[in-house]
Amino acid sequence: MKFSFKTIFALLAMAFLIISCRNTDDDALEPINPNSEIEGLLKIKELSNDTHVIELYSKSGITQLGYNDLKLRIKNKSTNQYEKNANISWKPLMHMTDKTHSCPNSAVQKVTSDGSLYSGYIVFQMPGNATEYWDLKIDYTIGVNTYTATTVVDVPVETKKTVNSFLGSDNVRYIVAFVEPKSPKVAINDLTIGVWKMQDMMNFPMVDGNTVKVDPRMPGMGNHSSPNNVHATQSGAGKLYNGKLSLTMTGYWKINLQLANAEGTVLAGQEVTDTNLASTIFFEIDF
């Protein structure tokens, strides 16, 4: 049988097209590299049960007093693969000498739909010590099977204040935590703050509709303030509070706070004046 050059060329082109399609399909089906999901993260610790190892991560590689943005993933001990279809919840608990309580924390959600990394936040409002400690219980379901694992969490004392727990004039206990900027600059910084209330010892829902008034001061420089600050408010229910924080020079800043309700009534904190140099609720930044 004889083939013309046109026929041979057509057959080669068709073969190349088939191979190209297969390669494209293979690339589309290629799974996410588990290690790429944790780029920029450091492992805090591992906890385990009979079936899984749970890896806990943060950007700093530690848990700390105040707001913690945490990530986790679950590795199956038998297959050495990371689970992608888990429904996860967690419960942080402070074990004090006379009582046990929880703290503000979010739901645990997947970072990407086809990945194995899960994310949430926990706000530890007090440090541990020699006799009182935090632990974290993680419950999860994969298919019809349920699992649990618990670990002690280290929450040391911090040198700078990033979280406030206080009783408002409305007789509600609030927790206000500093979230951003983690790396402040001499500039007008994006400011993020979280506001929660203690519903009971185990439940700390986010507070909606309030305002966190901010007044940054430099106590070591005549207690001067800065221009163009914007009080922190929410963009929607259930969200963190966002504002602007003006820092005009490096050094130690005390970010004085006042918490006001939707009607503008101040529930906690005091205005800074010539005779009142600081609010009783504040954050500290030194950079």
C-alpha cells in the first residue's frame, strides 16, 4: 500500500494532537502538591489518634496570647495521604484551678476546595502558667467515621499587650484582640481588630455593629498622637473590624481604645486628654 506525503503528514499531525490532549488531561487531573499548601507556614506541633496524625501550623510556628490564625491538615497513618473530605470542629479550653472556660474561636474551613489544608482562628485571652493550661480538642468526621484528638497548647505571657478582656458598662464581658498590622510601618497602616463577647463560659460570639475608637500615642515622646486614623468598624455581620492606624515614626506606641455600641455610647475605655494620658483598654506596638 502506498502513502502520499499528504497522508503521512495528516497521520503525524493526528498523533501529535492525541498526545497533546492526553498530556493536557493529565495536567488537569494532577493533584495539588501537599507541600505547596504549607508554603510560608511553620509547624507548631502534631497530635494523633489511632488512625491519623494532625499537623497544626501558623506563620510564626507558635501559638500566642491573643489572636491566632491557625492551619491544620490530617494525615492518614495507613495510606500516608492527607484527608481532603473532613468535617472539622475544635474546642479550646483553659483549665484553671477552680473552673474551665473556652475563648473566641471560628469555624474550621477548607482553604481550597480540592486541597487538604483547613483554616480557622483562636483568640487566647489569658496565658497559661505552671498550674493552669490551655488544651485544644479537635473533633472530625470523614465519611461515616468520627474521630477526636486533644493536645496541650502553649500560650506564654507576652511582653506587649495584644488582647483585652473587660466588663462593659452594659454588664457584658468583651474580648478585643489586635489582628493586623503584624509588621507595622511608618505609614497609614490597615488596622484589623476582633470584638467578641462572653455569652457563657463556653461560647464567645463575635459582636456586630459596634465601633472600636483608636487613639495611638507615644508615651515616651510627650504622648503625641498621629493624624488620619480611622476608627475600626465592620463591613458586614460576623466580620472582623477594619480601620486605619497612622504611625508617624518608629518606637513604642500605645494604641488607646474605646468600645462604642451602635448608638455611639462608649461601653469601655476612656478618651485621652491632657489630664488622662491613657485608656484602660489598649494595644501595644514597638517597631
